[in-house]
Amino acid sequence: MGEVVGVGLIAHVPTIMLPKDVRIALNEGSDITLVAGLEQLRKDVFESDDYDTVIVLDSHWASTVEFIVTSHDRRHGLFTSEELPRGMHGVPFDYHGDPELAHLIAEQDEKNGTWITAIDDPDLPVMYATINLWKFLGEGLPDKKWLSVSVCQTATDEDFLRAGRAIGEAIARSDRRVILLASGALSHTFFKLRELRKHEMSDPAHIFSDAARAADYERLEWFTAGDHTKVLETMPAFHKVRPEAMFGHWLLTIGAIGEEACTAPGIMYSEYENSIGTGQVHVWFPKPKGGFPAAKDLTLSRD
């Protein structure tokens, strides 16, 4: 029987891919903590923990009529970002996928009242919300498998939770030890073009609004206390400050680990930082004693 052995809410912000001297120049003479946090997380978990597969809930991969899970045997090539080619270009990547688990996830969709398709098209684009994390946490560990799940842009909170339950059920039916990475930000409103260069520093004073900063701090307090119920109950309020990808990356994740039944406290692996208006942080949730709760076992209609 498979299980989730660790969970992270992890920032993939493009700044982490810049050379150190450029990062320091943008940040008034000091480095951002997001880079050191990823380096420490690799040492503490990804180089030492006993896991088979990493599932990235990719907030940059916006599908429309279904959730998609990558089912390639291997993904490799050079990555250049369509969004920020000046900072992310020609980035080599090469990692193994987990087709068996991907198809098992897709098979749980109808029972959970949702739509999930496994795709292994060799020309399927890869997003930097996956690549950036793999470069820090997966590169050089060739026996570990990585796959990505899209964030369906037409989904509601309930749809995300349903798809997350399918992921959790598939993991339980497998023999895999899995790490879930919710790759994305908290609040996510950018400053406009002629203003944003004034707000590139990591100081949270540059978060887009006082309301967004306060909402992010609230959720970090709840995450570190393990109060996932409060996060779920207050999603309507959080949507008002526009979390990245409707916070689908996290809703998929918590759906896989029991929703309100999960009380796992988080450990901050970085400070809470700004990126041109958006809230960025790394929070790691170690496997609690007795394991993460099972996904809710519900049989639901797609209607």
C-alpha cells in the first residue's frame, strides 16, 4: 500500500534561477531566503528520505476541460520560458516519470466526480513551476520519479478537492512512497509594468496590498499550527486577494491528504518574501506520526 511521506507548499518564483550576484543586486545587497531554503530542503529530505515519486501540483500549467497528469517514461530536453526567456533559457532537464502511477490517478476520476487524463505526448510542454523545483530538489537523483499535474482553470474549490482525492486514492492503491509539492505562491497580484521594478526586493512591505499581506500571514500561522480546517473554511475570503492559480495547487494537495482531517504542522523553510507584489514562501509538512490521513472516500456524480 502506498503513502504520502511528505508535503510541501513551495515557491518556484523565477528569481531563484538567477545568478547569485543578480539576486543580490535586485535585493538591496542580500540574497533571498528562498534559495537557501530549497538547498536545505534538499539536504534534509530529498537526499535522505525514502521516497519513490514526486508529484508536482503545477500552478503554471492551466488546463481547461480536465485535469492532466503526465505519464511519460522520461522527460528531457532544454527549457526556455515563454514568460521570462531572459532569465530562464536553455535549462537542461532529464528525469524519469511514473506512468503506472499517472494512469492509476486518472482511473480514479469518475468515482470522485471529476475528469483526469494521463498524457504522454513527447511534445507536451513542461512548465517552470516544475522545472525550477526539479533543478533544486531532483537533479542528480536519477532513481527518483517526477510527474506533474495541471491546475484546471475552470475548476472550483470543490473540483480541486475532488481531483486531490483521486490522487490520494491512487497513491494508496499503489506501492509508491510519494512526496507532494504544491508549486506556487500565496497571494499573487503583480505590480504593473512601469511600477514593478520598484518592488523587486524580497521585503514583504512590497506585497501588492496590505490585505494580501495580512491574508498570507494568517494562512502561514494556520499552516505552521496544522490548522488546515481554517485554511479550507476561509477560501472564499482568500480568493479576494487572488492566490496563484486559485490556490488550486494547495487544494489538490490537501484533497489528497484528508482535508479537515489533516492536522500536520508545517515548518518554514524560508522567510515570507515578496516578488513584484506576490507572496512567496516554502512550507514543509513532514509525515506525522501515524502518517497523513487518507483521502476522503466519496463516490460522487460529475453532475
